[in-house]
Amino acid sequence: MRHQISVLEGRPYPLGATVTGKHEVNLAAVLPGKEDCGVILYPHGETGELRFPFQKSDRTGSVFCMKLSGLLPAEYDYNFYKGDEVITDPYAKRVLGNEKWGERRSPELRGALAVSTFDWAGDRPLQTPLCDTVLYLLHVRGFTKHASSGVRAKGTFEGIAEKISYLKELGVTAVELMPAYEFPELEEPKPQGVSMAEAAAHYRDKLPEENAEPKINFWGYKKGYYFTPKASYARGKDPAASFKGMVKRLHENGIEVILQFYFPGDVPLGFVADVLRYWVCEYHIDGAHLIGEGVPAGLTASDPLLAGTKLFCQDFPMNELEGSGRAPEYKNLALWRNDFLYDMRRFLKGDEDMLSRALFHLKNNPKQVGVVNYMTNYEGFSLADMVSYERRHNEENGEENRDGLAYNASWNCGVEGKTRKKTVLELRQRQMRNAVLLLLFAQGTPMLTAGDEFGFSRGGNNNPWCQDNSVNWLDWRLTKRNGAFLQFVKAAIRLRKSHPILHRPEELMMMDYIASGYPDLSYHGEEAWRLSCGKTSREAGVMYCGRYAKTDRRTDDDFFYIAYNMHWEEKRLALPKLPAGLGWAVVMDSALTEQPDVPLAETEMTVQVQGRSIRILKSVRISGMGREKG
């Protein structure tokens, strides 16, 4: 027999449902207007519902609240109502009715009153410095859904946790998850004349016509229920526990968790702040990437509770933030823009007048706000497609190939799409290696898109937002098929992480401010210390002086010289003279299919760089060098 439920005076904050006692729940909702409104309870095991109307005395501003006493929260679900409209609580800590991916369900989702507890066992966000961070962007479902993933819990938070050993071996320090909060993935067929991107971002929250086949919004960039992890991404029946378990295991292995949130323009600014605070406090996330028209960048950047949380955004109003002229105690803000992608892709394929832009991005690392660099993103071509296609091939999206980006700054290396031509395939592999080195040896925070490290292709689809299939599901068999390239990526990440001069917390000044005889950063051309950045220039030598960074508290880092040549012809670049007892040796070369196990001695004062390739040299003790030329 159920207890008699009584209505008591409630509190207007926090919004949503809050269990305040064993038999007591406070409910608060923003319900502007003059319609009758209230709370609906759905008793478990019964078909009826109970309605409790709000009174005028229950209102503070636009917030109505009441406290219900005499019920067991675990035995009820709830919604709000306003007039004839049933409203699922946007602050619900768990949303019921969308547990199975892609399944038609009743349009009436419900909030759960009871939320499970979790033992964090002392877990805390890691606060890895931006300069030490290597990001890895993934889609929860697409990451392990393919049969080749080898995990038990395919397409779930638990599936990510099963891949921790792979992530550690790859060398990434943080995973960035595409939207993983609850969102209805079934899309209503869109009207004619509206692009797929607009449909994905500005969907309407209702079921498709019964006789129409709904599209799947695979990406999830749409308005959703932001306070709860997506139920269909959980292996069990408790998505909160699944997500927390994943975070805890990743943290135990030194890997941070960054969440993407898409906020359309009609989302209140205060709501966004509430969402981020909740995920930081309740789910221990290490950062958030804010996307959409409704992002209050200044508000979130100045929130003291979020001062230890990484925040990525298109832009921040730095002139409005307190102390904007000083370096922050914890550099948590970072710009997430496409500038690096387009400039570096154009440099990679040998466009004119791109050398100066490439050098800018290699050095760019502002004091107040970081930068996230990437060669690929969730939209646009994958890395393998970037060197295989010049035109989008999105016919499968159902838009007659009119959706997606028309310009990708890509080059197909001579043949559009698949080919058996050995010279084309070899050039594509070299360009992929070049792209990885351009990314990992820029001073900002690098981000890899999942699957790029082993050459995953989407068949030229640069807008696969609606493809819940092998277009988006990573094919893990490629880790063996393209094993040499995967090993190259791992080696490049190790090299970056092992040498602090290659990822400084502050921007290099190109000055000798410690009186070492060398500036921290310098550029070189056919002559040492002199570089031409003319319109037709496509090559440069970039030297990093290791005396400006310590591998431990006492030991200077090595000198590094990275020779970039995006011209199709071989070039020679001058090598600066090193301090006595040191010489140059090659440690990586994108022109080589197999990298040297030990440094290759470079005995001349110039370095020969093949066309469309990058060569990395570091200083070594001459007494330990062989006489083999690199």
C-alpha cells in the first residue's frame, strides 16, 4: 500500500527534483506564463498518474516549487505540466524512455526521482596542464560498435574503459567525447531546402510521421537533456554509474575526460553554467568543449567553480575577464578553431604563400588562453580521406551530395578515391605522416580524431552525421593493416611528450633571454639563421634550444631541429653549429616508411630533405655518434 502523499512548501533552488529525505522530494521548475501548471507523478507498476498543481504562493519569479512528502522516490517517475503541455524536466538527473538506441518510443519521456549513489574512492579531476595534454576526439558509440573492436560492451562507456590499454599505448592524455548527454537520436524528416547541418542543429522535438523512415542523428549536436549521460551509451540500466565508472577508470590511468556540449541559441545562459557545474561536481569531468549559438563564454570562463576545469570554445572575451593581462594560475581556457586545420592543410599540399602561416601556428601559444590544434575534426574528411579526396562524396546522406563542406583544403595526391597505384599510395602515406608531425610538433595542444592514427576512411563522406554504420564505426582491423603508420604516430607522440622544449607552457620568444648563446626558437633556410618567407617558399628549418627547458630539475633538454619541406622537390637547409661536444642526428623522417631505431648521424652542416617531407634531428654527444650519414 502506498503512503499518503502530502504537499509542503518547497524551495526554488536547486531546479529539478532533489531528494531531501527518505520519503521527501523537492521539485522546482521554470514555468513562465499564466497557465495552470504542476507536477505529474507516475507510480511504478500502475497505469494512472497523479497530478499536484502549483499554487500562486509556490512561485518565485518564474520558478514554481513544492515539496512532496510521504513517498518513496524510487517508486515514481515524474514530469511537469503547463496547460495541456507535458514537460520533461530539463534538469532531470535521469531521463527514462530513450534507453534503446534508435528505437521508436513514446514522445513522453520521464524524469526519475531517485538517483543512484557512487563510490568515487577519492577520485578527483586530474588537471593535466594544457601544454602536456594530447587530446583524442571520439564518438562513444562509433568508437567500439564495430565487431572488430574486440570489446564486450560495444558502443558504450564501458567499451571505452575496455580500450584504456590501447589509449595509454597510443600516448593520449585525454579523451574528448562527442555529445554523451541524453538526446533523442531519431530525426523527423526535414523539409525541403534545409541543409543536413541545419536539421542536425535545429531539429524539432517530435516523432516522425508513422509512415516515414526517421534519420538517426548519430553525432548528437542537438538540444537534449543535459544533466544525464545518454542511457543507450550505458551497458547496464544505470547510465550515471556507467559514466562514472568510465571516468574513474580513465583517471586511474592518467587519462582525462572532456565532454562536448552543444547549446542552441534558445538555452538560458544560467542553464549552461548549471550544466557545467553539475558535471564537474557530480561526474568529475576534467573539461568541457562548448559548441553552439547559446554559449556564454565569458560567464563560464569567469566562474570560480570552473577555474580548475578545461574549457574549450570558439572564442573568449579576454578583455572582459578579471586579470586578463596576467597568466592564470591554471591555464584552463583554450580556443578551438579551424584556423590551424585550414592553414596547415594548405601548407601540407604545397599551396603558395603558406609558410608564414605555418610558422605562426607552430609557435602560437598565448599566455592567457591556450589553443587546440587539429588536422581533422568530427566534420570534414578523416586523415586518410584528406589525402585521398578533393570533393565530398555524401550521396548516402540522402541530400544528393549537397550537404557538408564544399571546400576541405584537401589533395587526393593525383587520383580521386581508391586506387592501386603504388606511387599514389606511397605519397598518401607520406602526407599522412607529414600531417601528424605538423600537428604534434606545434606548440599548442594537439588533438587526434579517433581512427586517424590507423588510417580509418569514411569513403569521402565529410558530413556523416546520420550514418550509424561502418561509415562511422571504427574498423579496428586497420590497426594491423596500417600497423606501420600507427607505430609512427605512437613514436611521434612519445617524442613530443619526452621533451618539454617541444611543448612549453608559455610561448617561445625567439630571444636569448637566459644568455645561453642561443634563442629558445630560431628559423633557418639555405643559410643558418636566415629564412626566406616569400610567396613561393615552402621550406624552413625550425630549431628549439633545449637549455630553455628541463627534462628534470637539473638536466637541460636536447636541441631539436625540424626541417619542413612541402615543396615537391628536394631541398637542403643549413644546420646551425651546436655547442662543443654535440652533433646532429636524425630521429624521425616522414620520407621513411621505417623510422630509425637509433639516431642517424648527420655529419654535414646542411640537412637534405626530400620533397614533401619533414625531418627531425636532435642533438647527441659526438662521442656516441656513428659515422653513418642521415
